[in-house]
Amino acid sequence: MALTSFWFLIFAAAVVLAYYLTPVKYRWVTLLIASYAFYTISSIKTLIFMVATTVITFYGGRRLGQINAEHKAYLAEHKSELSRDDKKELKAKVQSRKKKVVAVILIFNFGVLAFLKYFRVYITALIPGINLGILIPLGISFYTFQAAAYIIDLYRVKYDADDNIAKFGLFMSFFPQIIQGPIARHDQLATQLYEGHRFEYKNLTYGAQLILWGFFKKLIIADRVAIMVSEVFDNPGDYQGAIVFAALFGYTIQIYADFSGGIDIARGVARTMGIEMSHNFMRPYFADSLSEFWRRWHMSLSFWTRDYIFYPISLSKTFGKLGKDMRSRVGDRVGKLFPVLCAQMATFVVIGIWHGAEFKYVAYGLYNAFIIILGLLLEPQLKAAVEKLHINAESRMWKVFQMLRTLMIVTIGRMFPKAASFTVALSMYASIFKGNGGVPFSEQILQLGLTGIDYCILLGACAVWFVISFY
């Protein structure tokens, strides 16, 4: 059931009505029934996978909560008897027990994700013509990463474990976010889902505005520009020169309008019931560096990789020691940066794999990692160049240049995930620098499925979007 479909609007409206007709204490039950009904309608054959992830994560979380509580109680009871070394030894034993629980849950959940989303890609590549008939569950990446964050946070004793499997099932399956996210954190969303919200007119109107804004971006911008983008990328051998870059830039617009529009619809539906879901985009095309772009783009994924991949690697004793050992060979600065560089590489490989199993997605992650790592390594030289050229780094023109430069870097990288394969992406890159085959750009752009009126509507809609984002 697509977010922009008529039936989704009917479904969402019915849920909101039922939510406010239900007694406040039991409104979470209405949301749970609605979420499972939505998932059943959309993907009944794969419901078992979400249920399995929910059950093992819930009971694994309960076990971690039990270990945490036992440790806390033991320390309180034997506080005067334990020396500092005793406490360290006890903590190490407790951590070891918790790591085993976390390992089992993560291996199961990510194993299911890998099997369903990635396994068939590699089997198909190895055995051409085979059809495994494996369906990918709706939202599996989102709810798997959400479950992983919950378990790791319990391991870190960030909050207490959920004690109601039905309520936890709602946290895992909340229907507005299951299609496009965002990846929710338990301490940010769960309480909002479990407590009943009373009707407030401002929530209804603001939620409706978000939904309409999402429809505007998806239907008027994304779906329209997708026509010309698909024409070029579905027939890469038929186009070259500026028209390929125009399609690539169009895809840059399409993916943002489609993804952020979907998030706006999801957030709007939730908001009509008083539930505030996290932002997933913060004007990313106004970013002045690629690092800043990733802090503004798909923020729930970026923050997830930051908290559970980047920080653990960059702050780990192992990588810190490796960095110190390398200082004598590569210099103090590079040795000091070594843990951060490794963390960046691991983070973007995961981000690449998140998008898909083919090598083109890994290449997309490596492309972003390489540019960010190069920027870190060359930071002193770049600052020196700015000073030598007497550029005012605080001037508006310099900021605009940085934004346009970043937008160009982002646009170029989009070729990898959009092209049919890694090799096709490389050939399309090369085709940009070829001539247009004697056909004027103004004529060729009108042969991609859109009329002149369509392009006027598209430009006008993008102008409205830009002005609203700017202000």
C-alpha cells in the first residue's frame, strides 16, 4: 500500500478516527491492531519474519534487563564488601554475559536480513536463471536496525527493557514508518506510542499540512522527474553528453523529493495522533561539505551508523593502539586520525550495503568514504590554500560555492546506486563527456517523456520547494 495511494489515505483516516474514539488508556491497542493490519495487507507472506524479530528481540532485551538489574542489586547489597578490583572483575563478567546475549540476537536478526535481502542476489549471480522465490519483507531494514539499536542500548544500560511484548510489537511495527522509516530509537518513540494522546486541533492541522507537503514533493516533483530519469537510465546506450548529466541531476532531485516526501507523509499521519517522529532530512542540499550532507540526509541512518559503528571503532582501544603504532611510519597527524579514518570507511561501507547487495552500492559507500577521508587528510593544506588566495571563509559567496560544490559531489555519486550495475555506471560517467550526437539538447530533453509544460511545472514546484527550504 503506497503512501500516496487513495487507499492509504482512507486507511490512515480510519485509524486516526478509531484512535480518538478509543479510551485514552487503550489507544496503543488500536495502533497495534492497525499496524499489524497494515503489514498483513501489504506483506502477509513475510509477516512471520517481523514477528520473529520482535519476539527474539523482546525476550533478549528482557534477559539483558534482568542481568542489569541483578548486577545493580548485587552492587547495592555488597557495596561495603567489594574492593575496586572486585567491582572491575564483576563488571567484566557481567559484560561477558551480556555480550553473548547481544551476539545471539544480532546474529539472528542480521542473519535473517542478509538471507532475505542479499543472499538471493549472490546466488542468482552464481547460478544464472535460478529463481529462489524469496520475498523481501516490507521495512525489514528499518525494523532490523531499530531492533539492533534497542538491544545495544540495553547492553549499554541506556534505559530499562520493555516488559510488555504487545507494546514492544507496536514499537517495531508502527505503520506510518514501516515503509520509509525513519529508524526510531526506543527512548524517543516508544513512550509516545504507549501513552494515549488526547485530541488537539493543532496536531490535526499540522499533521495534515505535513501530509499535503509530502504529497506535493512525491507526486508533483518526484513522480514527474522520474519519467525522464527512467528513460535515460533504462536505456543508457541511447544517450550521451549533457542529457545524461541532466538525468543524473534529475535523479538527485527525484530521490530527495520522493524520500523526504514519504517521511513527511509518515510524520504527518503520526502527528495527527499527537506522536512526534524524528526528522530524517534537514535541508541536506544546503550542506557546505559532504560530512555535513550526511548529517542532514537520512539522519536516522546516519545517526545510527554514528552511534553503533563510527564511535565504537574510532574510540576503541584496539584502533587507538594501532594509530599510536603507526605514528612513527605515517606521521603523528595521520596516526592520530587512523581510528577516525577506519571508522569512516566502515560507516560508509555499511551505508552502501544498506542500499542494496550489488557491488554498485558498496562503490557508492566507498565513493563517499574516499572523499570524506581525503578531506580530513588534506584539511591543513586546504585551509592554507584558502588563506593564500585571500578568501574570506565567512563570506556569503564562499558559503554558496561550498554548497554548490557539495551538491555537485553528491550528484556525481548518485550514478552508482541509480545505474543498473557498477560497469553501467562507469560507462555512463564516460558518456557524459561525449558529444550529444548532433541533436540539440533543447530537442533531446523533450524526447524523454515530459512536455514543455511538464518542465515548467517541475521548475515552478522546485522553486517553491527551494524558497520554503531557504526560509
